[in-house]
Amino acid sequence: MDNNIGSGNAKVQLLKINKPEIIDQILNNVLISRKNILIVLYPSEEYFKSYLIETTKKSIIIDSLMPFEGNKNIISSKFLKIGIGNGDDIFERYFLTNYINIISIDNNDYNFEINKPKEVIFIEKRKALRVSTDDTDTVYISFLYNKNILFYKVYDLSAGGLAFDSDIKFEQGIVFKNVLIKLENDDFKLDIKIMHSTYININGKYRIGIMFIDIPSKILDKIINFMLTLERSKINSNIYY
């Protein structure tokens, strides 16, 4: 389900999402947020930015951004790489697809229909595939340490780990088994590894960063689905505020 590329601190993780319901949620989030998409044409490698207009059961409608006639080269492309922006023009989510049809709106305006993807790739870097859970009060971690059961609110969640604040400085590299992770109305147990304990000047606490170890695909799906749901709720709150 995932691959690591690079070496040392340059490693990034590729997460391949192929569950139709999760892909639909990703596309719907992009649709309602009006995030940029980057369309790269192959083999020419021409590109242009656009927006999603509509999603259907089998296809996606994208804005052609006419009158830029060069965008019509999408018709002769063999396949497309669609990058999904995060608001800072960092296209850390993408999928491969192909052109279906050109939709004429009037004499000077067109949209394009492309196939809905069967797989979406997430590039997991420090700023990618990550959500703040600080204001949700729904994500917690609990584990046994020195015969005491510790319980912490999670402030930051990703597909590969999470972060919380503690008055205990945990040693880097320590592994905890069967740690309880609670996501709103769901919970599961995972093995984790302490990646860092960084002192923060907030009541003398440490920000603890942990990594999930050998996470099962079913649990990974739950985490990603939760993150996308949280992302969608934040998008909606920004729209209707």
C-alpha cells in the first residue's frame, strides 16, 4: 500500500488510496474547497492549472480555463497526471487518468470530462497528509508507562504518526506496544516509536512526536478517512462562517 523513496531525512512515503469511498471523499473535498488542480499532459509534459466543476459516478468535469487554446492539447494526450493543491501550490496528492470528452458551453467556452481515478497517491512529507486536531477534542492516545496509564490529547495527526504534549520527556527510540488510539467514535491499538521529545515553553511540557509501527491497512484507511472527514468539516466551516 505504501513505498518509501529517498534516503535519510529526505525520505518520503507514497500512500496509494484505492478505496472508492475514500477517493470520492478526496474529490468532494477538492470540489467544495475550490483547490487548484495541476493538469500535466503526457507525453508532451505541457501543463495548466484548473478547478473541479463536478464529479459523477465514473467521471470528473474540469474547467478548461479557456480562451487559453493550448489547453485543448488535452484532447490528444495519452494520459493525464492530476495534482491536487493544498492551497500553497504544493501538489502532494495526485492521480493518473485520461481524457474522455470536451463539453461545449457556448461558442467560446469549454469544459473537459476525464475519467474518475481508481487510485490516488499521497506524498507523505512533513507538511503533507497531515491535520491539526488541536481544536477538535476528539483524538487521544493512551499507554502504560512505569506502571501508570497515561492519557493525552493529540494535537497533530498524520498517516504515519501523531504528536501530543507531556510533562514527561520520553527517550527517543523507545517502542510502546498495544497503544490505544482513539479517533472520535473509533479506537484501535498500535505499536508506536518515540521519534522526538522537544521542550516547548508552554507550562514546561514536551512536544512528543511518535511514529506508527507496521500499521495494518485497515487501520490506515480509518486514519486517512478520519483526516479527510476532518478536512471536509473545516472546509465547510470556512465556507459557512
